[in-house]
Amino acid sequence: MISNFSTVPLFDLNYDEEEEKAVLNVLAGKWLTMGQETELLEHEFAAFCGVKHAIAVSSCTTALHLACLASGVKNNTEVICPSLSFVATANCILYAGGKVVFADVNSSDDWTISPEDIAGKITSQTKAIIVMHYGGFSCRMDKIKKIAQTNKIPIIEDAAHAPGAAYQEKKLGAIGDISCFSFFSNKNISTGEGGMVCTDNDEYASRIRSMRSHGMTSVTLDRHLGRAFSYDVTTLGYNYRIDEIHAALARVQLKKLSAGNDHRRNAAEHYKKRLIKIDKIKVPFLKDSFEANYHIFPTLLNETIDRQALMTFLRERGIQTSIHFPPIHQFSYYRNLMGDHSLPLTESIARHELTLPMFVGITDDQVDYVVDQLIAFLN
């Protein structure tokens, strides 16, 4: 048993001198917001994903808010979304004035939103469907697209977990009508804060670009470069801009993404070879051939396992774990707002889910140590 690790973190940054150099170049250039780094990042990200428009913003949460607004979400409209997600997936609907309609997941093997439950919850007030590619595993986009097209409802992809992942050889974030990415600290592209909105729809892109920066018809860089001399404000907008330091970091991280995702996949395979031999721990998505990027490595514990005791046991041995996610519909705010909901699969998974360490740079020895400690607890 390997025991010479002080810690095995839940995630770690894939940073080196390239990120440092990128930040110093921005500081030397003395232009800190919405400049050349942002423009280059948008061009490179659009090319990587295979979309027409990529619009850099301050976070995935702001991206989701703008996506809801662009797709027409407003008072008295409904948006269907998963509850097994981070709370921002639902919050963005409320920001736009819409009503949240939660759908359950597919099964104990596939934790993405159920197409059948989506179809059963569509009404005349449904304005959008938000899908979240849990852990970098694709939702059933063929079925969901058919439902959306039949009902003429746009799909917003919450692709916070999914940069570089694919579905039927098409990048996630290039399948729905609008997609939203996160550059938060623990994501596959990590800049601390930041995000991206992607779309092939010119009208959506125009609205999002305008709303991102106070509804202005030109930004500071345009006026600095003589591309504009003044501006009008044509819509209610927000200060959702990204800054040049985060954009520069994202450009470096984007270059590392494919190799980093490959490392995650290899680590996941090592995990799976060990974990499938343990009866009381289940690995979801095993039967799927989706091109996941393994943003996280989720497991499902047998109901006989005391999860809190296990997490404490692992923490005492230097292993960080987490839970993805407490269901949104069970948070106090949402229960007070919407009353009680029943999402049996979501609730069952959330009670027993445990996320194990996953990051670029995790070694086979570290994976073995984590699994050995799981076995030690079970024994």
C-alpha cells in the first residue's frame, strides 16, 4: 500500500511558467479589461468548439443568465433543468424572472437529465431547456434535440464541466442553441473566475455581446483604437465582462486542455479497473461510450456505507473528497420558493454520491492509494 503522500487533493491546478508569463505580459501591456487577449481567446475558443460565436464573460453563472435572457426567458415563462447540478444552473432562470421546473436524471448509471422527464414537463409556458453535462458526460442530446425541435424550444447547454468533451464526435457546447462554460478554479480550464457563452445564432450572439457590457454599442477598446468615438445604450445590460488577466490565463489553459483531458481519462481508467472489483462502490457511466473529459470522478456508495464516516476516514489519511451535488430542489431557499418536489433518482444518487480526487497530474500511485484506503475502510 502506498502511504507516502501528505495529501491527495480533490483537484489541483495544471499551472507552470506559461501562465506566469501570460499574466506578466498583460501587466506589461497595461490594458486590463476587454482587450486583445479577450478577442484572441474568443476566436480560439470558437475554433476549438466548432461554433460561430464565443463570447467571454466573468463566470459561467453570468453566461447562463445571459443565455436565459437571449432565449427569451422572462416573467411567467418556464425553464426545465436538472436538480443534480450546482445551484447556478437554476438560479440563472430566476435572475431572468422565469420559473424553474426540475426534471429527474436517467438512472443510477446515467446521472444526466432525463429526456422522458423533460418531455413530460413541457407546457405552453416552457421557454427553454437547460441540460447540464454532469462531470463531462454528455446528456442524451439526440433525444433532447428531437424534443426541443418538436416543441420549438431552445436548448441551453450548461457545459461548465464539459470543455473538450464530445457527443457522437461533436464537441459539447456546439450541439444546443446556446452553451455556457466555466473557468472556475476547479474546472478543466481554470483561471479562478471567468466563463464563455457559445452559439451559432447571430441574433443570440449580438444580444449577449451587448448585454455583457451595459448594453453599450461600443466598448472602451473600440474607442481607444479609433473604431468608435462614442456609444449608445440600446438595452438593459450588465457588467459581465472578463478581464485581460483571466483571458490570458484561459488562452494558456485552452492550449493544455486536450492533453489534460487525456490524462484525466487515463486516470479514470485506472480508477475503474480497481473500483469495479469492489461490490459496495459503483462507478456511473460505465456502459456509455461518450467522449467524457472526466472533470470529476464520481462514485455511488452502497446504502450501507456511512458516507460522512468514510469522508472523515479519508480526510484523516490526506485524501480530499466531495459531494456532487446536494440537489437544488432540497435547498431551503428552493423549498420555501417552490414547495416540496419528488425527484427519486436525483435524491437517491445525491444521498450516496462520493467524488474522488481527479486532476491533471494525478498519478497511478495516488489513485491506488485512494482505492486502498477505500478498501481499508470497508474492511
